[in-house]
Amino acid sequence: MTALSADKALSIETWDDRTFTLKSGESVWKGAAIAIELGGGYVVEATGAADEIPIGVAMERVDASSAAKSIPVKLFRPFELRFFANGSSIASTDLGATVYLADDQTVTLATTGLPFGRVWAVDSVRGVGVQVFEPRVNPTLLEGATLAFTAGAITIGDYPVSGTVYDVPTTAANSTIDLPANAREGTELVFVADGTKNGHTVQYRDVTTAISAALTASKRHQARAVFLNSKWTVLTTVAP
């Protein structure tokens, strides 16, 4: 697509409730929390899994044990949906995916600048229905769950929440922190060691591939990891 060269009609909706497709094998009761399961274009009964985005509650009982079925969902909060041109073959299976602005009328899955919004609908005529993200102003990092080394290693689970900061726990030997094979593009994680609990070296790895040096024992350090193009990179700083 190319940028606008003439006026364009606005295409906007306000969503308070909506009908989605409940994944085959699911069976939910009215009032159950419902989540988008990333990567399939379906919703499921929310379980707290890292690849789920909770969106609302089921408005009726639906049994999709043998085949996918429609399910009406009352959204947790109403929002405005705006339609943009489809710049990267965004499909219905991309429900819940993060998109970026490619130009003044086009969204894309390719990472171009800051995340722009979330996909809620794909229409061959109207384009991609996007819930535009609120601007992030001086965001605060989210403190992550308490970690613990097992046999000198920590493995971060798949699809961690971007913006999470982890405290590096007590080491018992030279150790590794292993980043997951699966994450959302653009995910950023921060690890902070206090120079006391990390009495041994700590090295950061993309699953099993080392992407940092073994950071000096008993020194404060910070590591900032970013997942992009299906790979992790890491920046580290170690106190003198």
C-alpha cells in the first residue's frame, strides 16, 4: 500500500460485545472468562496460559467439544475499532496479533517502530479492524514472578509478558538464564542482579545458544533482552 493522496472515509465501530469462534474441543459455561488464543484465530476458556489474551466473559453456555462453534462474548471493556488497509496479508488467524503502522492508512505485522494496535477483525473490503493502543508515557516495568535456579539454570516460559523485570535469584554454581524459543515479536525482558545473591557467574542464552558473556560473580548487573526476527539479543552492564 501507499500513503493517502486524497481524503478517505472513516471506518469506525464501537465494540461492547462480539461473537467469536470457540476452538474445537472447548466447552464453556455462561460467565466463564474467555481469551484469544494467539496464532489460531480462535477463542478459548481462559486458563492463564502465556499465549492467551483475556477479553471478556461468555454470554451463554457453548459446547464445542466436537467442532468449533460461535460464542457471544461480553468484553471486559468497550473500545473503538478502526479499520486500516491490510499491508502484510494479515488473516483471520492473526486475531489478537500486534500490528504496526506501515504508512498513514496501512497496518502490517512487520515491526516498524512502536506497536500500534491489536487485530480484532479482518475484512476483504474494509481491511483490518484494529484496537489502537494507548500511548505509552514513562511506562513502569512489571515485576515478574520469583525465579529459582535448578541445576544451575533458569528457563523462562514461552510467551513471557513484554516489559517484565526479573530479580536474579540466589546462585549455587555458575549459572545460565535461558530465554524461550517462543515469544511475541518485540518482547522485551529485563533481569537485575543485586551483586549478593549472584555469587557465581550468570550467562544469558537464547534457549541453549549463549548470547552474553558469563557475567562476573558478586557484581551488580542488568541484562535487557529483546526478541525480534525469532531471535533474542541481549545488552548487559556489570558494575565495576
